[in-house]
Amino acid sequence: MSTASEPYGVKIVKVNIVYARPPEDFVRSQEARQLAMLQQVEQMEQQALTQRKQTDAETLGRQAVIARVDREHEELQLQIQQVEARRRVVELEAEVEELRLAKLQDRLRMYPQAAEWEWQGEQLEVARGLASNTHAVVQLGSSGANDIARAFLLRDVMQGKDAQANTYTPTPTP
């Protein structure tokens, strides 16, 4: 600029520009470039957020599966313990029953007459129950009649012993 104005006696030392505006196409191009960069940054942030959400969802899913497996494992352990406890109870009940039967067998061997007495007493109770029930139908086998007769005979004998015990008076000895 100075060379163009010097032949006219003007020397330009300094130029102060108060207002300058680039061409409209250039401004639009710069704005589009900035917008594209912002959109690209936003897209990258959105993608990072989506990946973080996906990673978090996968982590939560894994944790849920692990928690479910742990609960199922605990339930199975509890069921195993319950089965073991039931098995142990059955074993203990079997031992108790075996001991009871062994003692009963020993008593039957030691007191055969008492066992027979008990058996006949039970038969007598059944016969009494059947005799008092008017709706009962009794079917007797070959030894059934003998069993009933024996029960009544036993009853009569017992009643006779009770009557003798009640009338017994000891005689004084001099």
C-alpha cells in the first residue's frame, strides 16, 4: 500500500483496521468446521458413554448371575444338610427300634408266661370290644373259635382268682 501512495506524497506508516469481515462463504466454512469438530467430540463422548453403560450392564449381569449361582449353591447345601439330618434321624430311629425290639425279645425269653398272659389279655380286650359292638362282623378261622374260648376261659379263671383273693382271710396262728 505504501508504494502505491508514495508518488502522491503520502507515506503510510501504520494502518488501523476498525472493522473487517471475511467473506460470507469463509465464515460459513469456519462455522461448519467448528460445528463438525464439536459434533465429532460429542459423538465420541456419546460412544464412550454407551460403551461404559454396556460395560456396566455386563458387569451387573455377571454379578446377578454369580449371586443367583451362589444362592442356588447355598440352597443346595441346605438341602444336602436337611437330607443328611433326615438320614441321621432315620438311622437313630432304626437304632432305637432295634434296641427296643432286642429288649422286648430278651423279656419274652426271660418271661414267656408273662408274654403269653399279655397276649391273651389283648385277645380278651379285642373280644370284649367286638362283643360290645352290635355292628361288628366277626369271621373266625380254624383257630379263631379256640382263641375266643381260651380268652373267655382265661377271663373266668381270672375272675375266680380275684374272688378268692377278696374272700381270703388269714387265720391267726397261735
